[in-house]
Amino acid sequence: MFDYGNELILSTSSLNGKTHSIVVISAGFAGNKLLINACQTKKSLKNIKENQFVSIVSMNKKEYYSIEGTAEIYSFGKYFDLSVKRNKGFKVKKSIVVSIKNVFDLDKVKKII
């Protein structure tokens, strides 16, 4: 559900609690970290710099899952290089790398990791 190419909803929050959600495309996994290409995510990047906690939702016609974790922003290095290599379309400005803390099955209302 969070693999390369899937549409995800990324939610961030500023320090003062103002939330922001956008649709992003997964750049897949690097080990146990989820990569997201930051192409047009100015507000999300600002929020992550202020508050690293993020929530990501993935859905298809039959399943809904949510990830909670912490995000870091890379503009160079192995995660950034991998994001650029996997990108199709927009120019990658930064790579958002999410360390996964919790995974929830939203249909069963159950924590699975």
C-alpha cells in the first residue's frame, strides 16, 4: 500500500498545531524508511522543519492503512540520490524520509506494527 508509485496522503503540522495535508507519490522504501519525493511541498517541508511528526494514509478500493512516524528532509546523500533515481516527472528538490513508528489497519481499527 505504501510501495513505490502509490498515492499517499501526507499530513504535517506546524509548531502551533496548524495541520496541512497533501497528496504525494511514494518513492518506495529504503530499508525500513519510506521515501517521498518533495517536488511541490513547500508548506509540508516548512512544517517538518518545525515538527517532525507526520501521519501518512494509503488507500485503495478495499483497504485503508495509516503510518505514524518522524520525518527528516534530505537535499543530498543516499536517500536523496535514491529519490532522484526513482522519480518520474517533477524535479526532486528534497527527499522526505519517514522513520515508521506505528502502522494501523484503519478498517479493523487495529495497530499492526
